Amino acid sequence: MLLQHQTWQEVESYLMRSTGIIMPIGSTEQHGPNGLIGTDAICAEAIARGVGEAADAMVGPTIGVGMAVHHMGFAGSMTLRPSTLMAIMRDYVLSLARHGFRRFFFINGHGGNIATCSAAFYEIYAEWEGAIGTRRAEGDDLRCRLANWWDGKAMGALSKEVFGDDEGSHATASEVSVTQFLLPETIKQAQIDPPRAPGGRFHGPADYRRRFPDGRIGSNPGLASPEKGRRFYETSVPELAKTYTAFLEEKV
Ligand SMILES: [Zn+2]
């Protein structure tokens, strides 16, 4: 159930039975030699739509560009500064809160968004609960949750089983597989050399490019396939639907 495909009356009647909404958030950044620039937004959006169907929940518009400063050494990457992303999240959440939405479940496709999202949630709480300024009525609390699509227990086990140490941490074998499952017409034939990219830490964009010249970190996305992507998608959706439902039911 996409917010963008509803009428305002349909949204009003949804709000009579639920105040929950799923918000996909991704990124637009390099994903190595065979990964799509849009990988993180594509995965987050498709999985969010699946979760929306499984949990009979509204799905909001995707935040398609995230915090990807460290990927800016590679052509096509785009980034929001952390402060810009926080401002966008705040405006998305507070505009929907105006109509009665109170539970915001962000399905995230990009590790680089995590710190900024946590900060954005506190910006929102500071404003909503009057930590600064006027205090809102008791009991009318607004909650935000971030769930990375690859993070569930079953997902961890699946990644270990399918890719082991070749999963990596950027341009991962599983995210490339999910895009290949969703968009088989975009599959790239590329040389992946060495098969498993080096791992490790980095600082800014220039340092990232120096350490990880083809953009990958620790991964071998040469092992990706649409069939593996289907398994990841089909494991992630029900696991996240459960987490979403538990989030809505949380009283304390
Ligand atoms: Zn990614």
C-alpha cells in the first residue's frame, strides 16, 4: 500500500486503524564493478513494499539519496550532508505526524545512513516531545525505528550460509544479488579482481578510493545471482514484517 497511490480519503481511513508507516531510505552511490549506483535505494524500496504487503501497512516515499560522503571519489555517487538528511527526515516525519501517523519504521539500505538516522530521530523527538520548547500532551508519543534490511537473525544466517566471508561490507554479494533478482535486465558482466576485495577502515572520500580502488570493501559480488537475491528478499520481508508488527505493539 503506497502512500503515493492513495487518495487523501483512503489515508484518512487507514489512520483510523493504524498510525504506522514504513519509510524506505537508501542511497545513490557506487557499488563496485558490477553493482548498480542505485543498489541501496532499490533494495530498501522493494523490501519495504514487500513488508507493506505482508503487514498490511502504508509505505511512504523513498528517501533515495543518503549520507554517502565517503563514496564521492567515484563517478555517479551522490550524497546529502548529514545535516541535510536530518532536515529531510524531520520534515518527512513531522508532515506525516500532522495527519496522525505516530510510528515510523525506516527500512534502511545503506550502512552510512545509520548514524545520521539516529541523530535525526533525536532531532525529531526533541521537537515533538517539547524537550526544547512546548510540551506535548502526555501519551501522544511519536516513535521512529531504523531497521537495516540485511540485519535480521535469519538474514545473518543466510548470508553466512550462501556467501560466508565473501559477503563483505560494501557492494556486498547479497545486495548485488537482490538487485539482480529485482532487475535482471540490469545485470552487469564485469571483471572482479581480486575476487574478494580488501577489508578495513577508511576516512574521507580520497582515502576510501586509495584503499578500495574498485569501490568494494571485503566482498566478492562476482558470486551474486538473481536466485540468491530471491532467497535474501524472501527471507528479509517476513522477518521485517514481524519486527514492524512488534514495533507497533510496543507499549513501553
Ligand atoms: Zn549498499
